[in-house]
Amino acid sequence: MQPARGTTTLGRAVAARAGVPHFETDDYLWAPTEPPYQQLRPPDERVHLLERDLDAGSGWTLSGSLAGWGDVLIPRFNLVVLVLTPTETRLARLRDRELRRFGAEALSPGGAMYQQHLDFLAWAARHDEGDESVRSLRLHRGWIAGLSCRTATVDGSRSSAGLVEEVLRLARD
């Protein structure tokens, strides 16, 4: 079984097994642009759009981070799972994802997204050491520590199937 690719892959798989919709915070954080991920939506718009989608059903899975902009949604959470993946594994997965999303031509030297790609990878590499002022492991650990719902940490280097089963078990317990 292929290792999980990240929180979105895990969230989609858990939602599919549970028969509920899956939502990804980046779809709310970023305004649609071409290329994507260029313009942040205003926080109130993000929350409104996500609330609308969460209200459409009785169950759902949300992946990604809403720390710093979506705290009003915290009372809706039953379980929050932090996926910890070794930095090199996480960066390799991000490189693969970016290549699939944007193509080799856009990410190669001289390509339309080359510098943006390098900047993104450098930003992602700082995740484990960053302080609470940036989207970082420290920020997420602090955010999770303040939650009143159940929380868990899982090893993101494990197989997709193993992680899905673990999260589903945690959700049932």
C-alpha cells in the first residue's frame, strides 16, 4: 500500500470510508486564481463558505489548517487529528504534488512558477521549526492544545490504509 500523501489524501479516504463529504481548508483559504494559490480570501468569506458547506449535511471530514481564521468552527469538531510526517518525507510528497498539479515545465528553471515553487518548498521546510507567528508545527500544537474536543496524533509515514483505519477507530471511540 502506498504511504498517505498528506492530510488531504487521508481526509478524502476517511470521508469516503465513512460515507461523508470531504472539505479541504485550502479551498476556502484561497480565492480561485490562475495559477492557483495567489490570493487569500478575506477571513469572514472563508468562514461563511465553509459554514455553508458544513451545514449541508450531518457529517463531514475537514483536512488542512484553519488555525488563526476558523476558530468560530471549533465547536463543530468531534475529533481533530494532527498528522506528523518526517520533514524529508513531507517535502518529497510536496514536490511530487506540485509536479502533478502544475507540470514540469511550469516548475523548471525559467518556468512560470519556478520561483513560487522554490519559495513554497522553503516555506514548507520551515514548518517544523517555525514559531507561533507562522503556519508551523508549534502553531498547530498550541492550537490543538486549546481544543475541548478529542485530539490525536498519527504518524503520517504509515500506509494510507493503516492511517484510515486508525482515524476511523478514533472517530468511533
